[in-house]
Amino acid sequence: MAKITAVSPLAPEAFPKMPIIDGVSFSTVAAGVKYEGRADVMLAKMAPGTAVAGVFTQSATRSAPVLDCQRKLGGPTHDGAAILVNSGNSNAFTGRNGLDAVAQIVSASARACDLPEARVFTASTGVIGEPLPFERITDRLETLAATLDPAAMEAAASAIMTTDTFAKGATASVEVAGKIVSIAGIAKGSGMIAPDMATMLVYIFTDGKIDQANLQTLVAAHNENTFNCITVDSDTSTSDSLLVCATGASGVDVDDSQTFSDALHGVMQELAHLVVKDGEGATKFVEITVTGAASDRDAKTHALSVANSPLVKTAIAGEDPNWGRVVMAIGKSGAPADRDRLSINFGGIMVAKEGWVNPDYVEADAAAHMKGQNIRIHADIGLGSGEATVWTCDLTHGYIEINADYRS
Amino acid sequence: MAKITAVSPLAPEAFPKMPIIDGVSFSTVAAGVKYEGRADVMLAKMAPGTAVAGVFTQSATRSAPVLDCQRKLGGPTHDGAAILVNSGNSNAFTGRNGLDAVAQIVSASARACDLPEARVFTASTGVIGEPLPFERITDRLETLAATLDPAAMEAAASAIMTTDTFAKGATASVEVAGKIVSIAGIAKGSGMIAPDMATMLVYIFTDGKIDQANLQTLVAAHNENTFNCITVDSDTSTSDSLLVCATGASGVDVDDSQTFSDALHGVMQELAHLVVKDGEGATKFVEITVTGAASDRDAKTHALSVANSPLVKTAIAGEDPNWGRVVMAIGKSGAPADRDRLSINFGGIMVAKEGWVNPDYVEADAAAHMKGQNIRIHADIGLGSGEATVWTCDLTHGYIEINADYRS
């Protein structure tokens, strides 16, 4: 959770070419909250009529900005909205001062953007428990408001990075009712990433027109099998926030569009994968699929137990098709399993079935799969039809270096 | 889970001087199950009248010997008993062959020791999913039975080691009704160690006289706040077994003795601590106490969430009094907490209280505590009177080296 090191080997070749989302503009500034010599605050401003939906960390020690955002969900859409994010300091566990800092930032943002305070959503990410020097942010708000640019989304993605080694963006454009609707999102996150919560900071924008309550339902549902299905280290941030803003500027009603829903899901899944691909110390991207569980919930419990097991994650780092550790992780998960019905498959190669190693299994085949960057593990529990897929990365010396040597 | 490396820096100076437990004798042999050039099988034989109590892994994929032992608990005590343990191969996830191997070993042990099969308890520890070459063990049983020695307990402790870097023993002698009752136990374990289960392999012997059902109740109760309160890596073995054998040879009835109960608890706690002190890659022994939770159960949930957090464990490895990560771990645990009532203390130094850093806190003080080998973290939740203490170690490069580079 600290010094930015070499770019992850799993990073995409380049940041994607983002479309202009009509009704949204961005600006960034180097406010010196903590980092030197880089932009660390971003502002996004949305046009009147924009619907905003969100999901947040379930942590009992969630940060002051998260508490403020949660209160504001579902508010009136006619005036537009803004998102103000700083990196370098999470304003979490900062007591009453933390709430005051949020109030100051919200107030200054509302003034600069000519918006009601109820439509200003903020987030802070970085070190926990240090007072946020909010004046460094409020002092720059007039500048931020004066430099808004619809094409500045990549700069916004960079400004919210902490230990991230690359800026994360994803986009989709789909045809609905004969017109083009665009979706574009950015995310940050690489450690303190765990499931069963909205995870990290994610901001997605679309010019589709959708009722705010419908958008909230859609986002919550898609969140369950995208961001809530990734884990880097089983640790859950106190600041995780996901906001989706629909400006409606395309004039295309997407309330009932399966095409739009699928495209939004695709953008959310891609951003979730990018967060895993920037997992602290990651050298492998791992997809874990569990089928044949008694229920979908049980399947997810098994899959996350495998994904969070330090022994499984270190075996993957060592390129060892160590299916015994997968058996162990399924056994400890707490969800029902029967040793003699269990089968395990690495990269399409059946390694174990019905309680023992597959007699046709040749370890060299699975070992070859483990040498790749994309690892697939599939466990069939043999009890029912429940299934789930989750994504994680390996556990390497890089994770220890990043987290043992610097204050997060 | 593999190559034996340098002795843990947390190891005690020497194996303790163990008393003879009247009615128990031990033998070991180098059977070549997997390791070369070291004893890897141990036999313990107990006199007629010995009560045997046990607790085992709750894993859904538990090993064949565990399934066999669980069936045998509570059997008749008049004939005596035996324990046969091999290291190097866990006989877990080995299908029907695994059950056959257990049957062969039990049968040969019963014959060699002149005992009913129902009183032969076995365990296997080591690699998962490879067939156990049981003939290498059964071929040595006559030798083992012919070389039993009441003084060979340290050799027994060494024979059951896998990735352990030192043999683990603990003992207590107490006066009950004017006579001395002795307790002595051995344990193995250093990775794949997690709570909420009976953990690792542990064998404890006493010459106290106690009803077998009473002993079972006592062992299960003490297990909850000793072995079930330690964690190395949150991963749970498929083979964890704890057996306590009371020969009654002292003639001292300890059924209602609080002194005996306390002494047994002390031996169990010491063995549990020794397992943590041999945690894979460990350089720090960490005690985490949670008070003020809504219930004892909630306190343990919070404490284990802190103890299993990779970010907390890496911070400890880096000697960083990073209380923000403790806040994070309490927040994610799922048990109730209130940010503004939470206080955190490192080594007796109050670092945070009532939702923010303690104004009198000087980081250099906590940093000095973190440089020691014994780290104490205390969190008060401020909600009730629930409390719990758990023990863990730090997460270091050593853990990654041991687990990424070798097949467990």
C-alpha cells in the first residue's frame, strides 16, 4: 500500500481509447495531499438529470466520505452531480475531524460547481488514520471547476491511483433502439482488496437514460458477480466505493435494455479484472470456477476459500499444479463438500476426480499450464448445480516487499 | 510445507526435560515413507485402563486416518491403546486406497502391540494426494513394538515433524491429593495452521486417573482457547488431530481436580504457542487480545480477523506499528464494532482511542515495541464485555519461499 513500483506484468498494453460521455467532464490537479509531483485530486462533473447509483464497503470502520456518500444515494437528479476524489490519504479512522474534512470538501465542491451539497459525492484513498489536509483540496476547487474537460478521463484515472502500477479504464458502446449508448469507467485498487463488499474506487459513466432506482438495482446486481468476486489479499478497504452515473444525454431510454445491462456488466467485469491484474506483487491472473455445489452461494464460498488461501496462492506463484492445496481450501471453506465426489481441473486438464488423482493425469501437462500468465482452476463439488467464478492473483515476494516495508 | 530450513528464531533454547509418564512408552524408526535419513514413524503404547480423548479437523476433506480415529473415540479402555504416526505423507485425498492403507496399518499395529484394532489411533502428515506406501510402515511394526522406551518422547516428537524446524514438547507436574500427577505432550505443525478446528498433530500423556468421557469434555473445552486460538496462515490441514491419553498409573483421581485441569490447559497452551513459534517464515510471536466486544464469540472473530490479515502480518514483519491496518481488520471481521468507541494499544502503548490517534501517542514508543520478538496488540471495542486472545506470527519472505518453491 505504498511506493509505486514497476508496472505489473499483467498490465494491458495501453489505456483504452475512451469515448466522450455526453454530460460528463473531468479535471485533475496536483494538490500535494501526500504525493509529490503528480496529480492527486480529480473532479468529475455531471449534467442536470444524471442518475447516480452506488455500492460501498460493508466495513464497520468505513471512512468518513463513505458514510457521507451512503446518505446521499437516491437523491433528486434534476441538478446534476459531482464526484471529488483525492489519493494519498483515506480520511478513515480520523474521528470528528474526518467528518469536518468531508463537510469542507463537499461545501467547496458544491460552490465551485454550482450544485447542491446533496449531489456532491467524495472519496479519499491512501493512508488510514492521518488527518486529511483538506485545505490543500478546497484551495484548488476553483481551478478544478475551471479546467473541466470531457476528454480528460485517463488523467482522472491516474489521479486516483495509490499503489496501482497502471491506470485502469474500460469502455463499451452498444446500439439500443437504433442509437449508440456509451459506457466508460475508471478504477483504482491493488491491495486491501477483498470480496463481499463493494471494492476499491470505481467510477463509471454512461450517456444512457435510466431511472435512478433502476440503475441502483442493476449496479447492485452486477456488483455481486464482478467486484464482489475478486480478491487480492482477503483484506477489505475502509473506503471502497463504486459509483455509476447515467447522464441520459444520449436520449436513449435503457431502463429495459438487456443490451445495456450486459454492456454495463462487461465494463464492471473488465475493471474488476484490471484491479486483480494490478494486485500487489501479482505475476499471474487466476480464474477459479466452482460448479456442482449445493447452491450458488456455496460455490462462491468454496471459490473464495481457494482464492484467499495463502498456500494455493503461493503454489501458483511457484508454478506448481498443487491440487492438494485446492482440496484443503475446499475442505476448510465451511460449505458442504464430499471428498469422494470432488474433481479438480487445471487449465482444462483433469487432475483429480472422485477423491483421488486422475489415473490418466500427467503432471507435466498441468505444470505447462501453470507457467502461463492466465491460470484457470475448476473444481466440481459433485453435489448439485450451484456455480460461481471468482478472480484473484498469486501471492509473491512482491506483496511482502510492498506491505512489510512501507506504511500504508 | 516442505524442505526443512534453518531453525526458527522463535524456537526455545532446548527441548524440555520430559518426565516419564507411567504407562506410556515410545519408539521411532526411519521407514523411508518420504524423507531420507531420519526417523519418520513413531509408536506410542499405553497401558490397559488408559482413557483416550481427542479433537480433529473439521475439514470436509479430512484424511482417512482422521475419519478412522473419529469413529474410535469413546471406546472401551480396559485393553490399553496405541498411537501410530508417520510423517512425509498425509494419506489425504487418496480415495479408497487411503482407507485400505489405514486398515493395514491399524491391523499390523494391533498385532504387534497385542491390542484390539478399535484402540489403535493413527495419523499421517505430509504431502496430500499421493498414495501412502504403507508397507514401509507395516514392515517396521515388529521392530517398533520391540523397542518401546518410556524415555523416548523427544525422539517421538522429532519423528512426526514435517516443515517444523524444531521438535515441540511441553510438560507439567502438579500435586493432587498429596501425590504428583505428570502431564507431557508433543506437537508438530508450522504451516496450514488455522483456527476453529483441532489443529495439527498433538499427543499429550498423563498418569492422572480420569473418566474417559470427562477427559473428552475437558480436552474439547481447553482446545477452544488454546489450539483453536492460533493461526499461522488461515489454512486448515486435512489431518489435524489432538489426542490426550490418561493412563491412570499414578493412582490419583483427577476427575474433579481444578489443579489438573489448569495444568492440562497450560501444557496445551504451551504446545499451541510452540506451533506458532515455528510458523513458516515466522520472525515474531504475536498475541492479539480483544476486549469490550459484544460477546466472547465476537471478540474471537475480531481477534482472528486481525491475526489472519495479510496486511497486519506484513506490517508486523516490517516492524511498523500500523494501527490503521488493525482498524481495517476489525472493520471487515463481520462482528459488530463502532469506529468511535474503538481503542488500540501496541505493547501497552495506547496508539488510538475513540476513533482517532491518541493525542499523546509518540510513534517512536510503539516502533520500539515492534522491534522485539514478542508483539502484543490489544483492541478494545467499547461495546460490551466479550474478550478473547489469539496467537499468530508475522508474514515474511520465508513463508513465500517455503510454499512457492516446494510441493507440500
